[in-house]
Amino acid sequence: MAIIETEATLHEAHRDNHTHRDVNGGWLRPAVFGAMDGLVSNLALMTGVAGGAVGQQTVVLSGLAGLAAGAFSMAAGEYTSVASQRELVEAELAVERRELRKHPEDEEAELAALYEARGVEPELAREVARQLSRDPEQALEIHAREELGVDPSDLPSPTVAAVSSFGSFALGALLPVLPFLLGASSLWPAVLVALLGLFLCGAVVAKVTARSWWYSGLRQLALGGAAAGVTYALGSLFGTAVG
């Protein structure tokens, strides 16, 4: 008896503590993408300009210009993208709401058929569909989840996505510029700071994925370093050709 009670207690504790992170929110993807993009693109821009054998002031100005232009571009792009996606979902929800109002019996039968397809006995599936269809808003939410794969009460926010993209891109793009603003006189401190930032960003991303922190960090460092190296070589080539 004591063993059974202990197992029941452990099961109850596991059930109470079994939670998941929010994977549908509108902030994570633009924040991660923005920081990575800010680091890689501004580092590549600055190394490309520096490869053309220009003065330090030009390199710093290019970095600041890249920060401002990229941050506003990211914010505008994310806002438009997420807003368009949300409007599409809302249009489909309006269609579903209209069908529930005009053809409630057909929608109820459709819901029952979905449960049957998942292995629920026909009679039980029809009863569950009947009870769930009593409340129109609950019925809409269930149909949206089953047919569209979305939660009407948890749609991504365009504003959250835009602000997150702007802030994260600006923060990432600032890292290559920061050593110059603090008095550095060569490109190498900026490159080292940016590569360290890329590694840390990759390691942080691993905390919300299944990848190991060192693999994710090294992968991002390698990609950013390759981009910087290629643009520096191109800048040197173009600088020689133009000069």
C-alpha cells in the first residue's frame, strides 16, 4: 500500500511539474534571427569596407549606418511578415466562424469525423463533438486547432516581432562597432568581439533547442567568420580595382 501511495504521489508531482516552453510566441524567432543577422551582416560590412584600405572613420561610419539601416529594415520586414500571417489566419477564422453559424450540424459532424480518424469510437466521437459544439467560441477554437493548427487566442503580435527584431539586430550590429567607439584603432578587436558574440549567441540558442551549446556556438562562429573573411577579400579586390 505504501508503495502504491508513493507511486501515486510521484505521478501527481510529475503531472504538476510537466510544463513546456512557449514555442508559438512571436518574439523568439525574430530576436534570435535579428541578433545573428546584426552581428554577421555588420561584421561583414565593416570588414568589406576595411578591406578597401579606407580610413578608420569610414569603417566606423559604415558600421553605424549598417546598424541603423539594418535595424529599421528588420523591424519593418518582421512587422509586415507577421501582420500578413496574422491577417491570413484571421481571414480563415472568419470563414470557419461563418460556417459554424450557417452549418452547425455539418461542422459538428466534421469534428466527430476528425476524432474518429484518430481512433475514437464513432458514438463517443459524436457525443464529444456535440458537447464541445455547444459553445460557438469553443467550437471555433477547436476547429481552428484541428483544421488550421493555430490557437485563435495566441496569435503572434506584429508589434512584438518588430520591436524584438529592431532591438536584437541593433544589439548584434553594435558589437563590431563598439571597440572602435571605445578607442580601438584597428579592425582586429572588432572582429574578435564580433566572433565572441557569435559564439555566445549560438550557445544561447542551444538552450532552447536540442543542440549542444558548443556545437551551436562553433557553427555560428564559423559562418560569421566565413562571411567576414569573404567580404574582406572582396573589399580588398574591389578597393584595388577601383583605386
